[in-house]
Amino acid sequence: MGHRSIPAPVFIVCCLVCPLLADETVIHYSGDSWRFPGRSAATGDYMPSGSNSLFDRASTLRPDRATGGFSDDLKIETSYAAFLGRIPSAQIDDVFRRYRRKIDANERFRNALRRLMEDRSFFLAAKDFLQNGGRFEAWEFGGRYDWPSKTLGIGLGCNEGSFCEPVLEPDTTLVHELLHYIFDKRDSVLYEAADVGGADHQAIAPLEERFRIAMLISLGRSPLNENAINGLYGFTSSGRLGEQTQALIDRGDPEALGRFVESDAFYTNYVHSGMVSTLSSNAVGAEGDYIFTDAQVRDLAYLWAINATILRESFRLAAAMMRSSTTTWEATFANGDYGMRFGSFMGAFIGRLQLNPSSGPSQAAREAMTPWLP
């Protein structure tokens, strides 16, 4: 199917008692700054609120919208479109047969949809969309979810100059637009609230970026990609992580590279870059903008932190393999052994998060990766 398998862990979901938080300040390169409830004072890591706040139910629902939630736990925050929990091809074939008139006939589109349906979370949401009368359509560019017309339109290519990586399309747009359906069907306040740009976009951004990271690595490519991984090329005063990482790669010093990606500065910079949009929007409080609660800010930071740890550990593994084999950065990611090690790490990492969220993503990721380092 064009990407490597990632083993599925066994999950047990636990509740989280919220610890005291230490405020953090995000500083934009322009000098603007915003404070937010950041890492736990107890663990020193970004933690979820424990209230599932991104799916807080709206008090008033808009008419003509999907509603009622899902019978299955989609594990959106940790697993969505990360190629965990593989779906057998026979089940995917059955969905394509049953809803053949509701899935666009474009071959490239169908191949992308079939690839993504191998992921448990995506499969359950896409099947639910079709069961409820939804229709998948292929377009030339862009994407749009519209429940009143029950369509989810997906662009097959990239507009010139857009934030778009051709090798990831139309998969990325499918991941993005189906998330709109998920937030809608869950009656999330982020979807239902009146907001100029759609408040659920703030939650979709880190989830979509996690997919981009996992997909690039599954294709044997480095996630150091300015067209795909926004958080590595952000706008904080600490500089652009992608450029700083590339400079160490170009210097040919895997030891220094390993120290840098393991640093707190790397972790914090990525999370802060991801949070700029939410925090700046909250601070401005323009008419028509949704104001995120402290719990929602925490949960968004947690999503970005999960991404940061995945990137950090993927880079830590690459640096370790470069030290032991003297291969190049690009060749390391293309190596099948790297893909096997990273896939095993992902299964163990996400399993740890769902088993014990109070451990925090940073420590859980480090423990999950250590057995797979050369």
C-alpha cells in the first residue's frame, strides 16, 4: 500500500487527576507574547486536562448538522490516522462494495481512501459518515465538509504556493475534512460555535500534522519538510527548529544533533510554535472568534506535545543510527530497519499514553524508544 505497518498496541484508558500547572510564555518573533497554563509542576510535562474538553458538548446545536456521537471510541486524541489498529482488507472491501455509489470513482481518490481506512480510527469515522448518508467526492484542489448536502469533497492536488506536500495528497485533505465530520457528529462546541475560521481548525491542526509526520516516515522520508510540518518552521523568538536541525545535519555531527533534539528547548519550541495561533486569537478576542477555555488550551498543548515527542524520538533514532552506520540523514529514513524500529516505537508510545496519561508524553516516548535504539 506504499507505507509500512505500525503494530497496534492494546489499550486501557485511565482517568487523570489534574496536577498544578506552571504558566509558560510564548514569545512571537515580533515581540508579542502570551501566557498559558503549560506543563505540570509535578511531572514537568504537558498533560491533558482530563475533561476531554475539545469535545465539550455545545449547549446549542446548529440545525441541519450531524449529531449523536459515535458508538465506538475513536481515540482521536492519541490514535487518529497514525496507522495504529489495522483494519483487515476484507472489511475495507465490504465498505467499498456496500457504498460504491457514495464513493467517487476517481482511482487516485479511492486508493487514498483505501489506504487511510487501514487505520482503525479513520475507518470507523469514514464508515459512520457513509452509513449516515455521506458522500465522498473528488475535486481538483482544496477540500470541504458540508453536512447539509452530506458531502465531503477532497482535492487531489496542491494549489501553487499553498501549504501542501504533493506526496501527501489527497490523503492529508481526507484526514482533515473527516475530522470536521467527527467534531460535528460529537456535537463539539468547537464545531458548533460561531467562529470566523472554524474553531475546530485549532484542534485539527496538530492531529493533521501528526498524520503528516507518520505518513512521511512510513514513506521512508524525513519529516524535516517545510511544506508539511508547520511546527518545525514556526514563528517564535526561539527560531525555526527545522532550520536549526538541518544545520546540525549539514555539519555532520550526529552527537550534537542528538543532544539538540533531546533538549528541552527543542520540545518547548515546537509546542509553543503550535500554540501561537490559538493564543494569539484568544488574546485578540476579535468579534466572531471563539475564545478557548484554559482546559482546551491545555488539551491543545498536549496534542502538540505528543507531536513534539514523536519528532524528537524519530530524530533521536536517526541520529543514533547515523552514528552507528555513518549513513546520511535521508538514507537513514529510507532504511527499512529504521521504519521497523520507528513503527515499533509508535505502537509502544501510544499504548503507554492510553494506559497511563499521567506519565506525560515526553517520558512515555523516551521509554518507548529506548529499546529500539541501536
